[in-house]
Amino acid sequence: MPRLIRPLISVCLLALPLGALPAVLGDLPLPAGQQRRSPAPPTGPHSQQNPPPPAPTTLLLTAGDLPPGYLADDAIENADATARTAAYSATIMSSSFGAYRQQDRAVVQYVALLRTRADADAFLTREGAAVDHTSGAARLTLMMGQQAGPPLAYQQRGARGEEWVMAALTAGPYVAVLGAYDKAGEQAAIDLLRQLVSVAGARLRLAATQAPDPRPARAAPSPIVSTLRVIGLVTATRYGRASDVFRPRSPLYWRATWRIERPPHRARETIRETVWQGKRVFYRNSVTDTPYGGVNEADDHLTLSALAPGHYNVTVVVTIGRLSSYATHTFHVVVLLRAKRMAPRVKVHAG
């Protein structure tokens, strides 16, 4: 096994979020000359309704974009791409991986097509957070002249101390991660990455114009379910003061409040009022009208001339079409005794 393969995979693993490591550990490299194949698309009556998503730009970089001597190496397993795809499986539609190496230097690239542009921004944010929380990694500024640099560039130290430089780019729903290693020196790797980022960034932006965000499926409008609820029932005196205590022969006033969002079409509204104690009914009234959406109120009153002291109930039932709601309120009829005036006692002392 070439001595660069182990450092390359180690560096790719260190550049991942911690949650992606279990997916990598369970994925073994393939033999030299073989590539991992994606599972065949499902066949059946529903397969034609969901066409496969467009493949990501696999060849952002080719061997012709690199200095002479680089070779495409299929034996370098897709460890980094496998882990990233697992970590972002909910947002990635498809991904690809490429690797080019010499004896003392290497270049890797990972390209993924995500579902939306917002997912690509979230991908880059998570990658930046992983860099900031990884020991041995430090952000790097690539000087690219007039062109804007990549959103994220950093140095990553491998398991054996090799210096890698990495860059992550986004364009539309695409993301790309590039890495370069050069044993001749850190600056040589940075110079190579600067050149590759310029080429890959232009091709990534071109690919993004051909892969717009998918149109969101229109959800069927949910039917509006009308609800009816009595939200308040209070008793009050003639002067509008809220009270539950009344004297015999005094007037009792009550107010009912109910809410309905959308009355059923052509429905009638009926309000029934009852004043009762036990099974005995002292007052009963009803009125039918046209319902109105929103909050409604109804007021009524009764003179308590026939009610003896005790506890009574007033109940209001509102019915609109097949909807019905009610509320019950308890009030008291009491006799207030007037305090008798007591003559003052005068103490007489015998002289």
C-alpha cells in the first residue's frame, strides 16, 4: 500500500464532525481497481414518478488540471465521501469523490448536490464549526487576487504530522471540499490549493446554474374545521357590577360570550337560557338568529321575586348547525340581616 493512502484517509477522518466517525469505521476499503457502485434504482409503477436527481459534477478537477505526474487512484477508498454522505444524508441528493496522488503529494475532492441552497449553507456552517472545534486545525486565508476566495479554508494536521490544506466551497445547491498535501512544504500545498480552488470554483458555479432548487410540492389545502365554544358566562347586578350574591326580589343579570371562527353555511344560531335549582326550573328562554363569525355576546335578566335563599344555576346553550356548546354558572340568594342597635350600658356605682 502506498504510504500516502493512510495519511490521506486519516486526514479526511479528522476533518469530519465527530458524529460522522461511526459511518466511516464500518466501511472498509475496496480492492485496487474497483469502485463502489450505487444501488440500482428501484423499478415499479412508482419509479417513473420520481426521476433520479441530476448527478453532481464528478470531475470538477481532472488530472489535466494538476501538475505533471499525478495519477487517478481508484484504490483510495471513498472514506471521506462516505462519512460526509452519512452525516448529511437528510439533505444530500447525490455525491461523488475523486483522488489524485503522487508519491509525496496528493489531492482529494468531494462534491455533493444538496436538496436546496439553504442546505448547502447549513453544510458549510457545520463544516466551519467542526474546524473550529478540532485540535490541530486552523482557518486559513487564501490570497486569490481579484477573485473571492472560498468560504472556508483551513490547515489540517494528519495523524503522522503531515500538513494538509483544505477548502470548502458552495454554489447554489452544490458543495465541494478540496484537499491538498505536499511533502515538499506547507507553502507548496497552499499554492497548489489556491490554483485548484480557482478552477473548481468556476466549474462549481457553472454546474449550479444547471441544478436549480427543486420546486416544492404543493400541499393539499387542509379543510377549515369550524369550532364553537362558550368562553364566558358571568352574573352581575343592575349596575353592571360582577357578583354571585343577590338578595331576594333583586334583579339578576347575566352575560354569555361565545366564539365561532366560521359559521356553517346557511346554519341558524339558537341560544337557550335556563335558571334552575336541582330539577326545578324557574326561568327558560330561547332565541334564534343568524350566526356571525368571531366573538358574540348575549345579555338577559330575571327578577328574583320567587327565589328563596339558596344556591341556583344559570345555564346558556349555544347551538349553530350541528355544533353546540354550553356553560353553567352558580349564584347565591341570601338574606342580609341588619345589625340591631344596642343601647349603651351605664354602670351605676352605689355611693
